[in-house]
Amino acid sequence: MLAEIILISLAFLLLVIELFFNKKMNTYNSLIHHTSWVGLIIVLLAIAYRVNKTQLMLGSYQLTPLNNLILIVLASSSLFTILMNRRYFETGGDNSSAMKHHAEYNISILLVTVGMFNVVCAQNLLHLFVGLELATIPLYFLAAFDTQKKSSSEAAFKYIILGSISTTLMLFGFSYIYGFAGGVQYQEILTAVQTNPNSPLLWVGVLFTLSAIGFKLSLFPFHFWTADVYHGAPSPTTAFLSVSSKTTGIILLVSLLSQVFTPIYSQLTPLIMLLAAATMLIGNLGALKQSHFRRFMGFSSIAQAGYLIFALTGPIESARESIVFYLLIYSVSNYGLFYLFSVIGKDRGEEFSSLRGLSKESPILAAMLSLCVFSLAGIPPVAGFIGKLMLFASAAESHHYFMIIFAAANSTIGLYYYLQLLKEAYITPANEPQIQLDFNLQDKFVLSVLALGILFIGIFPHWSQWVHQFALGFQ
Amino acid sequence: MIDSWLLTIIWVLPIVISLLTFAIPNKNHLKIKIIHALGSGFNLILAISLTIGFLSKMKDFTLDPKSTITHLEYQVNLSWFQSLNINYHIGVDALSVLMILLTAIIIFAGVFASWKMENQVKEFFVLLNILVSGVYGVFMSYDLFVFFLFYEVAVLPMYLLIGVWGSTNKEYSSMKLTLMLVGASSLLFAGILGLYFESGIQSFNLLALSQIQFNEQFQFWAFPALFIGFGVLGALFPFHTWSPDGHAAAPTAVSMLHAGVLMKLGGYGCLRVAMYLLPEGAEFWMPYVMILIAFNVGLGPLIAIKQKDLKYITAYSSVSHLGLVLMGLGSLSYIGLKGASLQMIAHGLLTGLMFCLIGMIYGRTHTRQVDEMGGLMKVIPFLGVAWIIAGLAGLGLPGLSGFVAEVTIFIGAFFNGGVIARVTTIVAILSVTTTAIYVLRAANTMLSGPLNEKFKDLQDADWTEKIPVIILVACLIGMGVFPGWITEILDSSIQPIFQNLQR
């Protein structure tokens, strides 16, 4: 419980700092920033040192090694967002001036993280719902944070309306499941599903819940909000959405499928396969024509969600394992790209054209770009390839070979638009000389950590072995 | 002790050399090039010592004629990703050794062929070395996953290499090449995962999988998936369309490496993976594949005749020669398989030499259009003679490497006995004539006739250019005159695959 307590305390500490310190102080932003990230490192350490499987809060909050790993992914995702947003609040990123209310932003991120922790570890539907609300409502106003841009408010507006509807659907689904099972604990519902898998009440509940999760994950046909929200929101929020929100959504799906709906899992396969195929296709086709970075990442994340869901067409154990492994890799690659664009886009704007001439100007940044791009596209020898392999292997275990050809072909389409980034950086000549890059020590450090992660998670098997062992030891 | 490290060093060394050059600022072109020349030279020495070591080991080894397991030397087998039973399993058999040697020769020549490169030299050689590492890795992997990993690594740098340092229409060509090759590997992906899960033993180990008889239903779709997946790289008609544009746009060393070695990965993969593991599928599908190959060998030279750009001529000649490789494979006969392996080596040397020379000629005349050049033999005799030797090897003149391979393939394919195979063989033999047309015509137009005034002052090859040309010509002639040692050790390689096909 220590990590969660530290997280909440950190949020309140920031609140106190914000109340009592003068915002006009030179070092105010630094103070908020450093407190946040040091605190998150402590949280990470606290999670990493937890080893035993425990059940807390009268059995509604379960910590297992696999859950701990996911919590580490979520916490590090918040850490990277906080590291990234400093630039936006101190000097201004994305070719606009500095945003205000740094402390509130960080507090919201931390509280969203607490919510996400609860979603992952929840063992009953009510706890899950509370955690989910905590995890999504702050995100609505985090998307509106950039008060200088109308697109930010528009994005938040779309997000809040569609998000609220999906929450309603989820609650509706939960109520049907409660009506069917007579209880909200996962265990109770599981027993009810085992005895009565064909009940219409159950299936209505499942379908409504799946729709709501589909919204969170931007699956087709619930993906329409993604591009606009990712585009309008300020970059740190987009980065956070693309990693943490996806992680929460997919882990929510996986834990429901593995702990509650296990007996009907194989019956859901055709539906999941359809969703995965459609999502992949929409994401990949949509990204083809993009030139604005955040919008592009929106479509790219839709496609990635498609690949993640695709693993769920295989047996649940290998699916869970490969999904967690891929999330590790996906978060590092995504953040690499977002962080890179926050550095490059500061005075040039976050468009593809800001990359021109990068290979000559800063070969290291261009190499980092290649690394992230290849990882997301799934090209060896970087980590993304192994991750995709494991996802597809999970599907192959259930002999869905033609779908694998389809998914791999989608990956090829994906390669086309990821290569556009490389094209801008390496091949297209810069027409006018680009503005100097502002590239400080923190950037170098964070980017190196991300680069090492991308390179080594794929090459050294320890990560996948840990995931494998944690997954095996899950029950 | 050295034995177990030798193979790993061979594929790691190019990457290490690239990392060494990171410290040197991009302005010191000469230093960077010297380091790379030394590095690839050292790699060549390692490859030669590997070949010699392999030959001496094979002397003590008697081949069991009924064995279906490939005999490997220098094996290393370490566990890598336990959850999917992926092992770092590398080793060499005869074919692998020869291909590794070929790669080392071509990249050594390639470094010298790129001596005049001036733009972003460091990045160019880094990417080239990553490419070479990938190629070495493919030839020595015996675990399907490692094989596929290196295969993809070998495709990865192509986009940047062609896109940044290429010429004619580079953006379009590089994107087309990359997307077609990666798209083909999506078929491979499914095929390899299928092999893993359908085998019953859940292993990626090539040797273990060769002993399993996969069921008919699986082989029915898996063989075309694997064969086409590899075939796209091996310029199988109608999936060869990436090749002419890609080779024309690529810089010299990249074309040499790509046409000379990378496209052999396609044939190698077909042989090693598709045919070795799925022999029943091979027997069923081969007649249909032979029809496609007939187009390859028949149409390739005809298209080449129409071309005016030297690089396009050579690219289409590659397509037809690789069609011969695939024809040898498709014959499903012992001699045919052997011929295919010989042709892989022979054509690699040949095409490496041709692209090398084209690069040098282009650097002087600044045109690749054959019509615009004439009478060059008077001013650049060294390069001219080398071009003629390359051309003659291309049309299969006895005494040069091409003849040995082509004759073997024709005999092997005819031996097969099926109607389609025999018709394809006849088409191929007739295509020797059409090959002669474009080879001799290109050489003639370019080298003889009246000398164009603006080419009066061209310099002949300097020492950095003579080295690769001499090495490649020597290998061409050497293989043509002394092919015996190659054909002998290939026995041990082809035998197990053929035995599997007999099943």
C-alpha cells in the first residue's frame, strides 16, 4: 500500500507547495517539477520492492507480481509525462508561450495515476468503477489545459461528452452483470458465469462493458474521438493519453476477461478478431495522410491498440503475457517519440516539417527518431519487433494464421507512415534554415534512458522472462 | 574455443567497426573509409579462415547418404527467449560458408567502390554495416526466429541507404522496395509462426523441424506463403517489380550488396526453409511455380534488351539470373539444387562486379544511358575489359563462373521430367540467346565505336578502384576454372535437403 499512499501524499504535497509558494518565484516551476519527479521515482521504487501477492481492502485490491509490473509501467508513464511537461510550463513548447498552473497539472497526473492503479488492481466492479472515474475525469480537463488554443477546449469538449456516454454505458453493463451474478466481487461473478454462461443478462452486460472499454481503447467503431482529442490537447496530455490510457484500457479488458469472463472467453473470439482487424485497418489507413504529429500519433495509437487486441484471439495466458510485454515496449517507444517532438517542436511547431534537416543538424536526435520509429513499426532488431512477435504468436497459438498475414500486412502499411518521419528527417532538404534546438541535460538523460530501454528490452531476454514468470505465477 | 566465437564475431564485427567510427568527426572522410576498409578486410580474412577451417573439418567427415539432418560445424546454441523456445542457434554448413565468403568478398569490394562518397560518409557506412551484419546473420542462423530477425535487419537500412544516397527517383524506389520486402515478410511471419505451432514440438530449431512431417492441409498454404515470402526477395515474377527501380536508384555499394548477396537470401530461404521443411508442399506447388519462373527467365532478358540505362539492364539481368536460381530449386532434383547453389555464388560475383563497374563508369561519364557513351575502350581500357569479362560471365561463357552454374541448372531442370519443368528449361536455354543480345549490345555500344568528344579526358581506374575489380574478376575466373572444390562440399549441404524431398 506504501506506493499508493506516497502517490496521494505527493499530490497533496504539491497542493501545499502551490498554496504557499509565490508563483512569481524564479524557481517555482523547478520546485514543482523536481518534487514531482523525485516523488514518482520513490513511488517506482516502492512498487519494485513489493514482492508478495497480497489482498488488501477486504479483498477488493489485489497485488500480484504481474500487477506490480503494470503499475511500474503506469508510474513510469506518469514520470515521463512530468519530465516532458517542464518545457511546456517554463518556456513554452509547440511554438506557443508557457502554459499556466503547473502544479495543478502535475497533481492531476498523479491522481489519475492513483485511479489507474485502482483499475488494475481492483477485484470488484464498484472499486473498478471508482478507480476508472478517478482515472478519466481529470483527463478531461487535462485535455483543456492549453488555454491559448481553441482546439484544446474543443478537444476536451468532445472528450468529455463521448467519455461520459461511455461511462454511462459501462455502468449500465455493470448493472446487468450485477443483476445476473448477484454480487460485485470478481470471484462471485466468475462463479455465476461458470454456472450460467448463456444467460442473456450476462451477454448484454458484457457487450455494454466491452463498448465502454472500446471507447477507452479507441477501438473501431469507438475511435472517432481519438484524432481530435490527441490533436487538440497539449502534448504532455496526449503522450499520457496514448500510453497510460491505453494501458489502463487494455489491462482492464484483460483482467475482466481473465478473472471474470473466462468461461465465455473463447466465444468472444470472433468479436475480438473483428474489432482488432477493423481497428488496425482504420488506424493504419487514417495515419497515411497526416502531417501534424499529435494527430498522427492518435491514429498510430489506434493501430497499436488493434495489434494489442489481436493478441486476445489466442489463449488468455499467452495473450496476457504478450500484452504486458508489448506495453512495456510501446510505452518506451511512444514516449521516446513524444519527448523528441517536444524538444524539436518547441520553436518550430510539432509538424512533420519541423524534422527537416535533422540528420545533419543533430545526428543523435535523428538516430533516436529512427530507433523509436523502427520500434513502433516492429522492425528488428529493436524491441518493437519482439513485442509484435509475441502478440502474433499468441494469436498463432489458436491457429489464426490468415489473420496473422492480415495483421502483418497492416504492419507493413504502418511502416509506410512511420517511414515518412524518417523521410522528413533524413531525406527532405530543409528549405530555410531551421531555428536552433534547445536541448538540455535533462533531455539528454531522459532520451538516453528511453533509447536504452528500446534497444535492450528486445535484445536481453530478462524482461520477457520476468513477464513470463510473473504471468505464470499469477494465480 | 575460438570456434564457438568465430561466427558471432563475423556478424558482430561490422557493427563494432561502425561504432568505432562514431568518435571520428564526419569531416575526416579518409580516416573513416580507411577504418572501414581495414574492418571489412579483416572480416574477409575471418571468412576465408572460416572456409579453410570448414574444409579441413569436412575432410574428416563422411556423409551418410540417408541423413536428412544438415551437418553443421561451428555450432552455438544458447537459450534466448525461453517463453517462445527461441534459441540463439547459429552454425554453418557448406552452402552457408560459401555464401558468407561471397558476402565478405562483395562488401570488401563495396567499401572500395564507395571510396568517392562524400556526403554524410559516417552514416552511410554505419547503415551499410548494419545491412552486412544482417546478411551474415541470416546465412548462419539455424533457428527460424533468429533467421527471420536477421532477414528483417537486412531490409531495415535499405530505405535510408537508397533514400538519402541514391539517384534516379530515389524516394519512390526506396519506399517501393522497403514496403514490398516488408510486406513479403508478413507472409513469412505467418509461415514461421505456423511452423512453430503446427509442428507439435513448439520449436524454432530448423534441424528439429526438418524431421517433422507437417500435415497436408498446413503445407498447402504454408509452402506458398513461405516460398512467395522469400521469392519476392529472390525476384520471382511477378513480385520482382521492386528490383529494377531499387537497384537503379541505389548507390553503388548498396546495389552490389543487394543484387549480389541480398537477393540470394531469397533463394537461400526458399531452399533452407520452404523446401527443406515442407517437401510435400514443394512437390505439389512446384509445377505452378515453374510457370512463373518461365516468365522470369524468358521475359527478363527481353525487357533488358529494351533498356537504355546501364543499371536497369543489369537489374533485369539479375531478375533473369535469379530466375535461374529459382528454376534450379524448382526442379526438385539433386543436380538442380546444386546448380541453384552454384548460381547463387556465381551470379553474386558477377552482379557485384557489374554494379561496381557501372558506378565507376557513371562517376566518370555522369551518364548511365548506353546511347550517350561510345568508344570508351580507348580511354578506360581497364574498366572496359572488366566489363566485357562481366558480360561474358553473364551469358554463361565456359571458363567463367556463370557457365558451371547454368549448365548444371539446365541439366537438373530437364532431369525433372515434368512437362512444365522441361518447357521452362527450353525457354531458359533459348534465353541465353536473348541474354547475349543485350549483354553484347550494351558492351558494344558503350565500349566500341567512335569516341564521344567529351569523354576524351577520362581517367582510367586508380588503385582504389582496381582492387575491387581485380578481386571480383579473379573470383569469377577462379570459380569458372576450378569449380570442383565448391561442388564437392556442396554435396554435404544439398544431400539432406534432397533426402527430405524424397520423402
